[in-house]
Amino acid sequence: MDPVTKDRAPEPLTEYAHRLTRRVRAFDRRHPLLWDLHITGFWVTAALIDYAGGGWRHTAHNLDVPGWLLLTLSLGLSVPLLWRRTHPRAVLVAMAPFALVNAWTGAALQAALLQLAVVYHIALRRALRNLWWATALVIAPVLVSVARHGEGTWDQQVGSHLMSITVAALIGITVRTRRNHTEALEDRARRLETERDQQAQLATAAERARIAREMHDIIGHNLSVITGLADGGRYAAAKSPERATQALDAIATTSRQALTELRRLLDVMREDEQNQADLTPQPGLTDLDHLLDGVRSAGLPVHATTHGVPTLPPGRQLTVYRVIQEALTNTLKHAGPDATAQIELSYEDKGAVTLTITDTGTGGRTDGSAPGGRGLPGMRERTALYGGTLEAGPRPHPEQGWRVRLHLPEEDPQ
């Protein structure tokens, strides 16, 4: 097909016909009885004109049929069409006696052909197995007419009526198939729209969970550092004002850093795309020294040992950074006085990494998994994103303190 022809807009007449069809269907859905009255009235009028004008005489086998019987047959073969859409089988059964009398008397009214309209509606709205007895019911008057009046051969009369019934049924089946196909497409479109909305809701929930983890890491860590600095400054205020001043400076620096990170995180939730370009990147391993300096200034001695060359992508770097941050934050909160921390970080090939964080604390739990807490669950969620494992628990006896061990496996090849 020519691309120009394929992309060409519909012709004005075609578009007008489609628009008119949609309007008629919409009107029919709103006022089905009114439409049925119009259609039935049209065919009743046509049947009465055929009777009153004498047109029936051109096809009749018997011209001596009484007028009252002709009128009764005309109405009996046309008025039931009012219920053709709601009760097509009952309508065909109701018309059958009039059709048999019409054939037996030889009146041969053309209104008998209205049975084909009922066959169409049976094929359109009912199970197709109903077409078998419907065909027999429509053919029966033809057989009676041929047997009684003997006009034409059997194969001509029966064959032509069978062809008419077949055409009416095929039209009904075609319209039904097209309607079912359209309904299936509409249902699929609705399901796809529902699925799209559900995916959007899941994405929103995942984003909220990610933001909650980030806010927990930022606020929890920085507030723990500030608390440690404040406690140290309070004790040093009486004996060493210089140390107290240094603690206040460190608190101010940590607070500003926390506010900056929170602003950056909250800006992600905004829809203004102009602000997105100005965001600072997420922390990585290059920021680890700054993190450890802040923890040391809060009063927790930390010793870090690194093996191998770091070649991690930003996502894995953020995971390692946040796990270290959370573990040290818990140590600051729960390890007690005179505790120390040890970090051992080993980089392996293809992005694999092993991280072990231990402390010598004597306090309570340091896993951050208190009721309602998000520390350990957040670390596990981050680790699961890369198929890694995270273990947190007390160090084996007789050692004291807590241990957190993270392992991220090799990256899957793309």
C-alpha cells in the first residue's frame, strides 16, 4: 500500500457516514423502544399498502381470499416485529401460524418474507443452534405452498428460500462477529488502561519506599552524629571551651549537610524538570572519607581497611555507602561509651564486593530493627536489588559487639 494512501485522512463523505452511524446507534441505545416502533411501523405500513393497494394479487395463487383474512395475515406477519430484538425466537414462533395460513390459502403475501428479519436477529443475538429449527419453521410454509398449489419445482422453491435464509443468517453472524471483536478490543483497552494505572501505583509505592529509605538514612545518621557531638560538647564546655566550640562548629556543619541532602531528596519529588538538572549526585564511595570523618568527630573511632580496586557502578556504590552509614549510625546509638568500629571492604572482579563492619560495643541491639524501624529492612531492600546478602547480628562469643556483613555478587552480563 502506498504510504500516502495509508496515511490519508478519511474522505468527508465517509467521515460523515461514520459520524451519522455513531449518532444513530447512540440514539438507539438511549431509546430502543422508539426505534423499534419506527421500524415496526414502517413494515406494518408496507404490509397494509400491499393489502389495500392490491399488490398481493400479482403474487397470489388464490385471488378469492377474504379481505378480513388478508388484513389479519398482514398484521400477524408484521406487528410481532416490535419484539424482534428482545424475543426473536418467540416472534418467529408467533409468526409461524400466520405464515402457514398464508401458504395454505394461496394468498402468498410478501409480508411473509419478514421472517427473514427475525432469522437475522436470531443469528445475531441467540445461540447459533437455534438456526436449525428456525430454518425448518420458515421452510415449512414453502413446502405447504408447493404441495398445495404446485407452482414451480421443489428445488426451485425450496432452494431459493434456503438461499435467502442462509444470507440472512450469514449477515447476522457477520455483524455478531464484528460486534464481539469490537467488544473484545474495548475490553482489552480497558484492561490495559487498568494495568497501566496499577503499574503507575506500584511505581509510586516503590518510589515512596525508596524516598523513605533515603530519608531514614540521612536523618538517622546525621542526627546521631549531632547527638554525639552535642553530648561531647556539653561535657567539654566546663573544662575546655575550645573543644565545645569545635563541637558546635561540627554540629552546624553536619546540620547544613543534612539539610542539603534533604532538599536534594525532596526536589526529586517535584514535577519541575528545571530543578532536576541541578541536583547533586547521590553519595558514593568517594564520599566515604567525609562520612567517616563525621562519625569520628561524633566520638566513635573508626578504622577502615580496603582491599582491591573499586570499580563499582553508582547504584552499587550507593548501596555500600548506605549500609556503612546505617551500621555506624546504629553503633553511635547503641554501642555505648568507649566503643570502636572496624570496616573491612574487599573489591572483587566484575563488580563483586564484600563489606564487614564490626564494633566493640556493649550496649543493646544495634541492628536498627526495633518495632517500626526501617534500618535493617532498608539495608536488606537495597541489597536485594543486586541479588546480594546481608547478615546482621552479635559477634560470636567471647567477642563483644555487633557485626554487619554485606556481599554483592558479580554483575550479570548485559
